[in-house]
Amino acid sequence: MVEENNNVSEPKPSRSRTYMQRLVRIIKWVVIIGFVGALFIGGAAAGYVASIVKNEPVRSRAMIEQEVNKNAITGFAYFNDGTPIGQLRTEEDRRPVTFKEIPQLVIDAVIAIEDNHFYEHKGVDLSGTLRAVKQKALHESVQTGGSTLTQQLARRVFLNLDRTDDRKVKEILLSLRLERFLSKQQIITAYLNKVPFGNGSSGYNVFGIKAAAKGIFNENDLNQLNVAQAAYLAGLPQLPSSYSAFNGKGEFNESGFKRAINRQHLVLSRMLEENKINKAQYDEAMAFDIKKSLAPRTVKAYNTYPYLMMETERQAAQALMSVTNPGQTPNASADAKSKDENDLLKEAEQQLRTGGYMVYTTIDKSVYNSMRQIAENKDNFSPTSKTKGDEQAAAILIQHKTGAILGMMEGRDFQKEQMNYATQMVRQPGSAMKPIAAYLPALDSGLVQPGSIVDDAPIILKDGSNGYHIPKNANNRYQGLVTARYALNQSLNTIALKLFNEKVGISKAWAFAKKLGITTLEPSDNNAQTGVLGGLAHGVTVEELTNAYGAIPNGGVFNDAYMIEKIVDSEGNIVYNHQPNPVQAFTPQTAYLMTDMLRTAVSEGTGKLVKRNFNQAGKIPIAGKTGTTQSYTDVWFEGFTPDVTLGVWVGYKQPVNKLETKAQKERARRLWALIMNEVTSKDSQLFQTASFKRPDGIVSRTASAYGSDIYNVKYLPKNSENGVTRAKYITYQGVNYIPRDGTPDDMVYERTVRKREKPISELIKELEQAFSVMRRHNSLSYYLPEDADKEAPTQVDPRKDDGVAPNAPTSISISYNDGKVIISFSPSGNSDVVGYRLYRSTDGGSFQRLGKVVMADGSKVFSDSPVGSSSSYYVTAVDVGGHESEPSAQTSAASVLPPVNSDSPAVPGEGDATGVQPTKVPTAPGQPQAKAAGSSVALQWNAGKPTDAITGYKVYYSENGAEPFTNIGSTASTSFEYKAGKKPKGWFRVTSINAVGESPPSGAVRP
């Protein structure tokens, strides 16, 4: 079968139709690829942005508003009259304002140069950003930034200022969010409060428009800024450090100022372009002399008052801490601390510096300036030592009626030493602690009164290294029985130590000191037997010791010293106000007694130098106490008037360095007078009280033979003859004893003697016991009080009569010196001998007893003025039973007397040519005459009656003319020279001596 071909050919499409189909397919794929690419790029961009902001928190409206409105505010300190001390320590000056306080002129200037589309955009200005990109790409000068004000605010509040692409993305996103939650008013206000404007005329970095106006133009009111000034300020935030007209010291910066002026011209041009000012205003602003309107340079408070500003901040921070943490104080115990004290203080300090607080102090500007001028005057101090450094000084002046600190001397030079020596340094107080821990508690408990008789005799203290320690007085002697007033006036260590250790007791003494604000004591100080002289674990501060003294003139009322009167926050609210807490630490009677004792310490005692140098000493009453530590490493003077208390300390930074010269040892007293002279001349209103008020219950009495004094009537002694009695006694080995019945009268004294709490005999036993274990000590005689030979006897003479006459003295010899013959001999050797008698024969006549006696333990020497050249002598020994030995060998004056000149007048002497034997004590010598010559006093007087058979004279001395008068020597002539070592100002009197006894004293005389 044959197959047929049935295929039929179709017509071919045209060329145009084929092209269109291909084009459609291409477009389709381009769209598809473009869409996919867009999705890919968008996703990548979104991923990139997400990676940048993944760690950024999503900030709520509340958080944004809180952070934007948070402003660090500059704080200030003020003197007590309201005048400023200066800005609290910071390198920034910030003074926030509200929108209503910002004039439209300033807003227009800022918007014109920084963000001219501020009111149109939503946080980001695309045109401004593109313009900034163009300027950067073409390396054009940057006239305006690409960031809006909102972006700049977001960056300053929430981001760091590093210029990175990541930061820019965050900045854009944050600014969009800020625009959602904040109004344009809020944004422009926050911006103008936070941006920097460079340095002000004081050198501080000024932040915010108000601080800038004040720091650059000295203008507090922004409405007083003119167009030129507003444009000048508006141009600064772009490059504040480059455009600053002042450097960090407040000095004019010419180059920075020129750049700022160029920038100001650009701002004015922008304002003209934006129709914010007209042509006339533009021309006037361009012609304005900005340089003349700049603020004058001011010195930072930390340059003018560096010590004071630091102390203000320190104490103000503590005050704030006490408000924010009521249970926490700087001195709180570890158990009471809810948080580490240092952290709390740091928080308070930061709060103080950034919270805009106004701190009002108690410091008197005039007083403070006077004290600083004295501290900074090199003429007031010794030259700087290469090994010791500067001689340092500290002082504090307190109004004790309130406790307000009026002034301080914190140190010499802040550039060399920043520590406040007045409030922070702790040093040993020396004798300045005696009134606080010894006399005040003793007075208050009636253990002692100013006129009480106390014994300046050694006190023996246990000492681990030497066995025992026997403290000495500064005058290197022990004076015996004196009044408590005299002991304090002369700063006798022994009396203070006995009150501290034996009368009051150490623990009670320190408890008393703590009531007066002494906080530096440690438990170990309860074992410090010499703590009242120093030797504490730490010591005391100048502030606390001066504060303690302030209770004395304040009637016993203690007001804790303070310097911060009140603190006011930036809203005008008082957040801290000092609350006084007066404490009656001791009675008004005790306070007055102590005041009066310290008054005489200045007029008659160790503080006399102060009185001589204080110009108002006759008009303003003063009282006070010196303080010196061992080897003069610290010297103090704590003094007061009825109105103020001033304490002064001088020493070196390192306590091992000593004050060596006389001027250095006197420095604290001289500085005290110098400060008071300045303060009284400039601030006389501080001294309104004419006298120390005498309370009820104070009486004047003659309660002892040592004179009259004032007493608290509650503790007035019942025995008006306290400390003195009339007695017969015999002296043996420096101790007075009750004589045995058979002891002859010429070996026995009968006179006024002193009764002491601890007899010398007991003291000697204690000293000898101490010596047995001490490696170092002086001789026994060094420690015996000067009045040991005038002590009332308490025990019978320990020597016993052996029933036979003693052996005669031996080795008798004679010599001649200055008109007198000197008869020397050796003792008899018998243990019961009480003394020796001298006999004389004239012209071969019988031997007569001359009434001269040498005690058994005294020097074996007699002296006599011979009658003619034929006088002969011998000596006998006498025992406690009255037995007298045979005469010694005889010796003749003829062998030693010089040839007689018949023309020479007769030499008056103790003996009498007639050999008259007196029957009674002689009459008193004639009134002495005293003449001072340097450190010596020459005394002369008329001899007594010839019938008195006077054998010599005794000379006595009293510092104030009152009892007791102390024997300072004897002489056979009618003249005497007293060498005191320093110019004496006391009183002298003389008695006559014969074989019977001693005359009444002559009248007292002073040179």
C-alpha cells in the first residue's frame, strides 16, 4: 500500500514580534533580579543596622526625659557674711536654665548656624547631611555640621563623642526617638544646657549657655546679651577648645579669640540670611567691640583659697552623708556601717560637686585672710631647713559660745603641703593636755582647788625598759610644797602626773577629755601614765584640743566645733542645717576656777610672753596654757578671751625633727599674740565681753599659810592652816625628824614647817628601791625637794643614844679667806652624834661656845670672824642624848691671819669682842635694799643690835611675795648676791641668826 504525504507548512512570525518577546522576557528578569537584589540589599542594610544597635537599650520616654533633663550643676561656697569663697572643686562650670530664661535671640543664633531646619525635620536633616558629605568629600571647609541639634543632643547624652560610622547610625536612630518623645522646646533647652563653650575667664570649662555668658562676658542675665554676643556664643560649640578666648588659667588667648570672631561673623551672616536680624542689626553687631566686653580674668577659688575650699568640701560632704545616711557618720563603728565609709563619702563628694549646692560656712573672711597672711609671711618663721623642710604652723579660732569656726591657719604653703594641719594632723599635746585631763577633772570633783597645797616632789612610775621612770620638771628641779595655781602657772609635770595617775585616775581623766570632744584616744592610752604630758597612741588635732579649751571660758558648756552652717540645693531647699547640741561638761564654778588659774598662767607663769606681745592685754582679758613635748618637737599655746578660743601649734612635718632655737620654742606663743593682734584690730566686734563672768559659789579665802585664793565654796578646806605648822625638829640625812628627849636645844630647830602628804623619809625609801633596778638615774640629792629641810617631822630621830660621850673630832685645821677663818675637822666616828659645836678663846681667856652648830651629816667646816690675832678654837661632838665629847685639839688664828694694819677700820663680824652670850633670838635686820644687774640681784641691809650677838643672816625668796618664802642662801656679812640664771622679779627678805635662834624676817623687797 502506498502512504500519502499530508504535511502542510505554517507561516513564520515577523522579526518585530520576536524582538518584543525577548524584550519582555529581559524586563521581567531585570525586575525579578532587581526585586531580589533590593530585598537582599535591604536585608543586608537592616542586618547591618541591627548589628550596630543590638546592644543599645530601647529607651522609654521616661528614661529619655530623665537623662535629657539631668544636668550637673556647679556648686559654690560662701563666707559667714554671704560673700562667695568660690566655686566648688571641678574643672567645669555648669549653670542650667529653663526655656523661659533663654531669649529668642540666642535660640535664633544657634539654629541659624547649627540647624536651620530645626523646626521642620523629625530629628534628621537629609539636606544638611548631604551637604556635610559633600564638604567632606570635596575637602571643603566645614561651615555647618551634618548633625541636627537633636543628633548632637542624643550624642552628648547617650553616646560617646568618638567619630565612628557606628556612632552615627546610633545617633540618627536616637534622634528620631527623641523627636517622638520630646518637644522642640525641650530639645533646644537641653542642648543649650549641655554643650561646651570653651574656657571662661576663670579658666573653668563652661558648659551651657548661662555658664558661658557668665564666664565669657560676666553676664548673669541672658536677656542682657546683645546680637554680637549672642552670635559669638552660638559659634563656639562647634570647636569650643579652638575658639576659646581664654586658656585654662583664665588668661586671654589671642589666637583662639580671632578664630571665634571669624566664626561669629559667619553666624551673623547666617542670621541675616535667615531673616533673624536685619541689615542694621547686622552692621551694628559687626561693629561691636567684643574684646572689650569680655569678662575680666578671675582667679579660681582653688588658687585663692585652696586650703579652705578643700576643707569646705570635706566637711560639707560629711554633712551631706549624715543627711542621706542618718545612721552613718564619719566616725561610726564598723558594726554601724551599712556601706563602706569611703564609698559613702565618695558618693557625697560627687553629689556635692555636681548637684549645684550652695555651702554656707562659719568662716569670717577678715579673720581667715589675716591668719593666711601671717602663715604665708616668711618673716614669721625660721628659714627652710635642708633636712627638716619648712617650719609648719597650724591654728584655729573658734567662737566657743556657738562652736563656730571663724578662721584657720591650715599650714604654710598649699603648693608644698596640702594636708590641713589644723583639722587633720594628729600630734602629741605636751603640757597643753594638763588642764583638760588633770586639773579640770580634779577641780570638778573637789580633789584640788587653786589654793590647795600640792607637793612638787618626784613621782615614781613603772617603766618596762628601765624598771622605773622618774619624770622631771622643765626647770630641772623639785620645789616641794606649792599651791595648785603655782604648779599650773609654772607647768610643773609632777603635780599634773599625780592628779592624772593618783587623784583622778587615768580612765576617768580620759572619760572627762572625751566629753570635751577628744576623739583620738585609743584603749592603749589607758596605760599611758605620762599621757597628760603627751605620749599618747596618736595625739590630738589642733581643732579638737582648741575646742576642748573653749568649754572653759564658756562656763563649762561644750559646743562641738563646726564649719558648715547650712547647705542649700539647686532648688533653694535647705538640705542640711547645723543643729547645736551644747553639753554641760563641768560646772560653771570649775570653769571659772580653771579660767582664773590660766589667767595667772599668762600673767605670771609660762605664758607671760603672750601677755607682753598682745597689744590689747590691758583691755581684753586673756587666759591660756603653753604646751611643749619632749625635745621640743611640738610647741602649743591654747588661749582664750571671754568670746573666742584660739589654739596654735608649731613643729615640723616629721615629729622626729626638733625646734631648736629660742625663737622656735617661743613660736606658738608669738603667733598666738600676732594673730590676736590682727584679729582684734580688724574685727573688734568679735570681742564684746569685757570680763570672764564669775558665777555664784566662788569665794575668796586665806585657806593656808601660802596666801589667799579663790575656792568653790562646796570644796572649801576646813583647816585654814592647811600645809603649815610650827614644830621642833632635827635634820638627819636631809630628813627632818622629831628629836629625842635628850637632844640639846642648840641641835634642834623650832620654826614653821610644812606638812606633806608623803614624808620625805618615805620618798627616800621609794627612790632607793627604784634606784636598785634602774639603769640610769641621778643622785638622791637631785630628787629631794628644795624644801625638804622644812618638812614637818613625822618620825623620831632614828639614832639612839649609846649612853656614853662620843669621841672628840680629829684632824682639826684652820685657814683664812676673805676676812674669815675656816676651821675644818674630821667626824668623831660615833653613830649617835647629832652635831658639833665650835668654841673660841680670845687673848688667852677661857673658851666660850659661839652658838655655831654643824649637823652630823653636814659639811665638817666652821667659819668665824676672829677677834684680834690671838683667837684660838676647838670643836666638840654632841650625841642624841646630850653627851658632849672632850675638846678636839686646839688651833690658832694667829697662824693664818694676815699682818694687822693699824689704820684699817675694824671688821664687823658675827662674834662680839665682849663675848656677849645672847639670851633670846635677835631682832630682824634693817630693811634690805635690792638692785638687779642682769640675772643677779645684789642685796644689802643694816646689821642688827650688837647685844644680839648675831652670827649670820639667812636670805629668803618668793616669786609673788606671798608665802612660802624659800631659803636661797646664808651669809655672815650684811650683803648677798643672788644669781638666778634669769632676771628675777620676785621678793626677798632676810633674817638674823644667833646662838639662840632665828629672828623674825625683815620686810620684803623686790629689785
